[in-house]
Amino acid sequence: MRSRRFLYVIALVMIVLALCSVLLWHTNESSQVKASFDGKQAYNDVLAQMQFGPRITGTEGNRKCGDYIAEQLRQAGWSVEFQNFTYGGTQARNVIGRANLGKGPIIILGAHYDTRRWADQDPAHPRDPVPGANDGASGVAVLLELARVINLGKVHHEIWLAFFDAEDNGDIEGWDWIVGSTYMASSLSVKPQAMILLDMIGDTDQKIYFDGNSDPALSQKVWGIAAQLGYGGHFIPQVKYTMIDDHIPFAKRGIPSIDIIDFEYPYWHTVADTADKVSSDSLERVGRTLQVFLESTEPI
């Protein structure tokens, strides 16, 4: 009787241990597997930014947007740094998220989160603020969704997500362009391997050409991945524009840098740059391209 009871207990313990092993295996697997980039979730981040109103440098809306970005990064497990600076008496700050610290060379992905104070391309409302759904919020939204879904275990680099302030007031009342990115680039104590900028990538009629001021080899690699994913009709490997944008300060420091920008946007710097002009499919194409790029690129 004792022998049978003993064998029963042993068998029960073995079954419990086996179930625990299976559960642990599934837990470890799920911690390694991340979802694919979700354009609808990224679009929700566009809408969230729009709730703050114009995000003009030095305003409450700008500050709240920066806080939102930082909180989304923290929730996704990224470390966050605020880089404060002053320009022309106006307080500004970049927001930088970091992950995979010390794991290979650094890749920076950036977007600006401020919006232009004057809609000077709008003949009817030239002194009204730009809402900035595509010109600002779209690039930020893609980076935030990347922060959530990227499988860092597959990434052989340290990744920085840089959200630049004070990009978009150039030629207004003594303001320069690309102020926040210039400040960050000048403050670097290390040399990243690459810098990828996202700007105005959410247009419903998305056509992203090579930029003439971008690194040709890095452009070819990113556009090549987009083509492999079936996005060749949207990522067009021809130079059409030469942009002064947030990638320039990094390129000047010898860092291979590219600008992913859809400059054929009829609502640029007008009051019509609103959320209905942004497509979740467009956000998803850019996000999935960058997710594949980051998860498949070996360190140089």
C-alpha cells in the first residue's frame, strides 16, 4: 500500500515538473517574440499628439507632447533622457530613448515633434499655427510603435530613438531650421554607425524618394528592404529632392545619415495638415521596413 502511494506521489510530482517546464518554455518564447509593426496603433499615437494642439517650441502643448513621448518609451522598457537647451531665449528639449545599451554600434532613428508656429504656405491663414499631423506627428508615431514591437534580442546594435525639438520654425522671426538635431549632434561624445530620420511619412498618397543629401549606400539598403516587403511603389529609388533636415547635422559629423521623407505633401505648412491626411497603411509601410532593417542588420 505504501509502495503504491509512493509511486503515485512520484508520478504526480513528475507531471507537475513537466507542466512547469512547458510553461517556462512558453514564457521564455513569448518574451522573445514581438509583434509586427501595427499601423493602426501608430495612427493612435498621431491622434494622441494632436490632442495637445500645436506643439510649438516653448509652449505647454510642446511640453505635454514631450512628456507623452517619454512615458510611451518608458512603458515599452526604454531608458529616457531629456536634453534641455535654450534657443533665442526659448526653452526647448530633445527626448532620447535608448535600448540595447552596449550591444554593438549605435544606430539613431529620429523625428521632430515640434510644429511650425506659422502656416506660411497657407494663403488664407499664413499666421495660424500648423496642426502638424503629418509634419511631425507621423514620424514620432512610427518611432513609438517601433519602441513597442522591435525584438531587441534580434538587434545587434545599441538603438537610440531621438525626438527633436525646434526643427520647424526656420525663417520665422530669426529662427533657424533643425535646431534640436544640431544641438544633439554637437553634443555627441561617441560616433554612431548610422542615423535614420523620419519626416512627413504618413501621407495617404505616399511616395518616398531618395534624398540628395542622404548617404547613398544606406538609402539603397533601406529602400531595398522596402522593395522586398512589396512597398516598391511607395519607396522610389530615385533622387527627387535635396533636403535640409534633421539628418544634416549628423552627416556633417561623418555619420552615414538618411532622410526618409515624402515631400510631395500638398498640406505642408498649412492649417490643413490634420489627422485625416495621415494613413495608417503609410505609417505601417515605413515602420515594418525599419523593423526588418533593425532586426536583420549585422554590426559593421
